[in-house]
Amino acid sequence: MQPSPVSLFSDGPALRLLDLAIAAQESGGKLSLDEEIQRYVRVVRGDWIANWNCSVYAAAGVLDFAADSVSRLGALDSFPPEFREKAARAAGDMEPAEYLHMLAELVRILDRQGAPEYSELPMAGWEFLQIFPYLFGFDAVLMDEGDGSFPDTVRSVVSNEHPYCHERAAAYTTEAQRALTLFPGADGLRPHLSWATRDRLQELIDTVNDHMQREHS
């Protein structure tokens, strides 16, 4: 009995990689498919949970399985609607199965080359959202509570979660420290978040740590 592709292609790496392919194709030359996949490699390799759950090599295997499934079934009709639509858009004039095999091989080639440094390939907007989701969310907090000082806003956010603030507190400090390490200049993450300079990121870390030491030590 052949396995059904429906559940595997309702979500997961095949859709993510097709999204990148479509974005590159429809960007009018502003985006490179190779570079978008290199960023995908960097995101997955940089997160041990993502890499443990579905490595880049495994994601390429999912694309190959998708291609084989399309070939076996003869069409995209029985696939989930989102996958069907994206596979058709990405393939364009190519046969979907042929395109999916080609995309899988490209993913494998770029994975073997390793992940580029940010100095070689700047961080994209979608990549930033995957790596710094809590800092991105904090941007909305600052817009809603912009009247107070920055440390007061941080204290308020963490205190509002107290005593169940461990997850958010850890996420803020982890992401801020990662930003300081990856982008050590004075601007920090400012190209992506207007407030996230090196000084502000350090202030966020210090304020959260102060709360944890006072309330949880």
C-alpha cells in the first residue's frame, strides 16, 4: 500500500521551501533562489531544535518524496490545496514532479556548502522573524506603551507575567544576547528593529536579569 501524501504536505518543509521559490521567482530579480535557500539552511542549522526535528537534508528528502508522489498519482489534484497551488506556481511551465526534484537537488547542493555568515549574506526579513520572534513582538509593546522609559516598559512586561514569566524572560534575554553576539556593532538589530541598538539590547538583558534575581532567586 502506497503512503498517502496528504498529511505530509499539509504543512512543513516542502511548503516553506516552495514559499521561498515563489518569492524569488515573483520578486522581479530582487531575490535569488540560491540565496533564499542559503538563508533557509542558515536558519535550520542555527536552531538545534529545528535541525533535530527536520534537517535540511531531510527537507530535501521531503521534496523528493513529493516529486515521486506527484509522478505516481499523475497530477496535483489529490494533494492539499495549499501545496497544490504553491507547487503549480513554483513549477510554472515545468512538470511539477520535475521541478520538485530540481528544487530538492538545489537544497542538497547548498546544504553541502554550509551556512554563510551574515557578513556574506545579510539577514532577510522573513529570517529575522524566525530567529527573533520575541524581540519582534516587543516592538508592538513599545508602540502600545511608548510613554514610559525603556527599562520601565521591560519591567512591566515581565512583571505582568509573574510568577509565570520564566519562558518570556528567558526568550527575551536569549534573543537579545544572540543579537549582541551575531551583530556586535553599535546598531545591533536596528536595521530590522528601530529600537534594538546594542545599548538597548543590553538594557533589556540587564532589566530582565534584575527581575529574575529579585523575584526568583
